[in-house]
Amino acid sequence: MSTLTDPLSQWLKERRISEVECVVSDLTGIARGKILPTNKFLQEQGMRLPESVLLQTVTGDYVEDELYYDLLDPADIDMTCRPDPSAIYTVPWALEPTAIVIHDTFDRYGNPIELSPRNVLKKVLALYAARGWRPIVAPEMEFYLTQRSDDPDLPLQVPLGRSGRPESGRQSFSIDAANEFDPLFEDVYDWCEAQALDLDTLIHEDGPAQMEINFRHGDALHLADQITVFKRTLREAALKHNVAATFMAKPITDEPGSAMHLHQSVVDSQGRNLFANEHGGHSELFLQHIGGLQKYIPEFLPLFAPNVNSFRRFLPDTSAPVNVEWGEENRTVGLRVPGASPANRRVENRLPGADANPYLAIAASLLCGYLGMVEGLAPSEPVVGRGYERRSLRLPVTLEDALARMENSTALAQVLGEKFVRGYVAVKRAEHENYKRVISSWEREFLMMTV
């Protein structure tokens, strides 16, 4: 039983928290768990949840029975979920003083659950730690604000800002366009400050009412937790101001998609950036890291683009590069090297969508680079000029093709485990089968009276 001298207990007491939301992330990134009175939470120091929540689809369905009972205990047993004292956040919008506590998951023998996204990221970080390396990441989250709607058949509409008018045309980097939603973002920043989230910059992106929030660089696990909390915080702030916020990869036809760009670098135990050599140029490890991203992203793509909607962002004539080319200060390639001092040398993976599970996207991106470093992989020549049309290093263009490639990835199964790969692919295939059963408005419009 916890005592009031424990850091977690003390944190809750100081803030007079009366209720605790105990959560874990499923494969989609949905927070699942229980809400407990603080006293009960402190007595139990965790919770139990069915293992099956980790094989639940975004629609609430499960994978087919044969695979379900092959991946999970046939008795449908519980897993043990233990709170991480470093992953506790307030819920500023709640009526009662409330906290979110992110938990880690273990089986009955105390082993980390292989299907848990947070455990997947921890496993990748342990690989780096074993070599005396520490990855540094800085995520950039894009999203749209839209009008609220209760009819999923209707296209999303641009919301009204303070002026009472919807945006028209492209307003990239417009200060006035961002200020249209000032009251909403004042709440977002106030709430995120109360939660100690490491937000940096707010930018208006290309699409109407499309924004980007940048996080300050830091520890990968801590930032994955923060993105999980931030997504919910933003949605709550949007609802308060009578609009909706969406992290769909491609929510509006003919408008730019939303990404989760990941800036990543690696430092040694002294904090020195391993991506720069003694002369300030690109180190061998840096080039190998890019080589790993180029080789393995095509195999790991469903971890960056997890939904059928994700691949709409990769359609031709969009602003998203559908390749794993690399170049310096080049936004037309999937792997951009920003202009920076040698101490800040990094690569920006521009392929993950905003809809990706942050634990899995960060884990996959770091794993690709890690494998390149330990295997000594050389990258291709950097692209100078426009890279959108490059076809030599293109990616799968459908979810079905990407899942088939991931299913056959020897490297992914060896590092993250066969159970994880089979479980993830099964969940995404179940979701895709569900999607294919829905008749779209396009089919009704163009086929109903013509074929």
C-alpha cells in the first residue's frame, strides 16, 4: 500500500486530486482503463484489465476468434497495470480535481506485455541504452479544426473564427488566421502549462483551419506520453469552444493531410550528438541512421500510416512525400535534414501521419535508424531539388500492400516479437474489413443511377 511520502501519493495530495484516470494505450492509441477515487487508487497501486483490450479495433471489434485465442490466453485473463510516477498529468477541464496516470502492462509472471505500445517503445529505447546511446526526438503535430457534425456522411466543414467567417484559400503561416481561434488556443496553452507539456510553437499550416503544434526536443518515452495527453487536451478545448479537432491524416478532400513529423537524433552518455563528426560534418553513424530509415520504413509503414485514411495523404499531387529519399533542407523528400549547427544535427522523418499511435510511430522510426547504425547501412545519394516524382525509393500505396510487407518483415519480428507483428497486422486487417463493408457517398453519387 502506498504512503503519503511516496512521490505519487505526495503529488496527488498536493493537488488535492479526488479522482484518478488509470489508462493504457491500445494499438490505435485509444486510452483504455478505469476511473478510481484517489484513496482506492493509492490502495491498489494499479489496476487489472483484460489482455483483450490490446487487440480491440478502432470500431470496438476484435480480431477473428482463431487468431484471438492464438495470441491471447484462451481464459481471457487479466493483465496487471502498474502506474508510472513519471507519467502523471492533471485534467484541467474536469469538474473535480482529477489526474491521468499512464500505466505499464505486465503478464501474470511480471513480464512486459508484448502487445503494449508503450512496452514496444521501451524495448527500442533499451536497445539504444545497451550501446550507451540515447535518442532525442521532437514531434510536430498537425491537425484540423472543423465544425461539429453528428452526420459522418457529410464532408467536414471549416469552422467560423472570431470574425464570424470561415477561412478561404491557403493561409500557411498566417498570424491573423491562427488568431481567429485565439480563445481556444489560450485554453490549450493554459491547460498544457498546467499539465507541464513541453509545447513550443503554434503554426498555421496550409489547409483551412489546419494548425501545427511543435514540442520541444527531449526523451522519446516522455514525449510519446505527452502527445497522448495533448490529443485529448486539444479535443476538449475544441469542444469547449463549439468546434471539433481532428488528427485524421486526410480529413478534407483536396486539402493537405496532417502529419506527425519526427525530428530525431542520438547522443552519447556525455550528451554529445553522434550525428556530427569532429569537423562538424555528417558522421558515419548519421548516414547509417538515414540508411536504416530508408531500408526499413517500407517494411514498418503501417506503424506510421495505420488506417486506410492514412494512405489518402499519400495520393499524387499532395504535399506529403511518398518516398524515403533524403536531402538537406528539402521538404519534398520523406527524410529531411534541417539546417542546424553540428550540435543540433538531426533528421526529420516526414512520413508518420497525425493519426499514428505516438508510441509505435516513435518506436518504429527510432528502430529503423538503430538498425541502420548497427548494420552499417549506407544511404542513397541526397536529393537536390524536387523529390516528389522520385520512384526508386517509393512506398506501398495501399494499406493492404503495406500490411503484407510488414507481416513478412523478419527484422520487425526479431526485435519487437512475432506476437506483436501478428497482433498489429490482425487488428488493422479487421479494421480494413470493417471499412470495406461501408458503402461510400461516392459510390451512391456516381454508381447508383449510372451503372
